[in-house]
Amino acid sequence: MPKDDTVYVLHMLETARKAVSKVQGKTRAEYDADEDLRIVLTHLVQIIGEAARHISPQFREAHAAIPWKAIMGMRHKVVHDYLNVDEDILWDTVTNELGPLIAELEGLRSERG
């Protein structure tokens, strides 16, 4: 994997791990009641999408199992439509979608040897 792509893949991986760790042992009710947690998770999801945006199109095409468009679309939604962030979608993304993404990114990391 090219060096620049490696940097961004690792950044996505580290940031996804941070987001997942923030909700470890938390309930949806705790998430809803914790504005700071919602802000932090929104920011972390934004960072993941921004890093994905910087990965080369060739790399994204070669690793099509990763939902690059959805990841970048989520970033776009959070950044440009911040008044209408759907908390259900954000919670689902962090609690259900980031785990599989982490597994995929770890696989990419191991490719680089």
C-alpha cells in the first residue's frame, strides 16, 4: 500500500478504535443524555470520513469491500448538515458499523507487511 494511503488507513483505524472505546459499556440512553459524548463521536466519525477522502481512488477501488462512499458521505453529512445529524444513525454507526470497519482496516494494515 502506498505510504500516503497507509497513513490515512492507520488514522481511520486509530480513530475508529477511539470511537468504539467511547461507547464501551454505554447504553443508548446514556449516549442520549451525554452531550459531550455525542459531540466527541460526531467529531471522530468526521475524522474517519476525512481520512477516507484522502485515500487514493486506486486504493479505494482495490479494496471495494470497504464502504468508502458511505464513510465519506457520513463525514459530509456531519460537516455540512450538522444541524440535522441523525443521532440514531450516528449511534448505529459507532456501535454496529465501526467494529466491522476496524476488522477490515486491520486486514489492510497487515497487507503492508
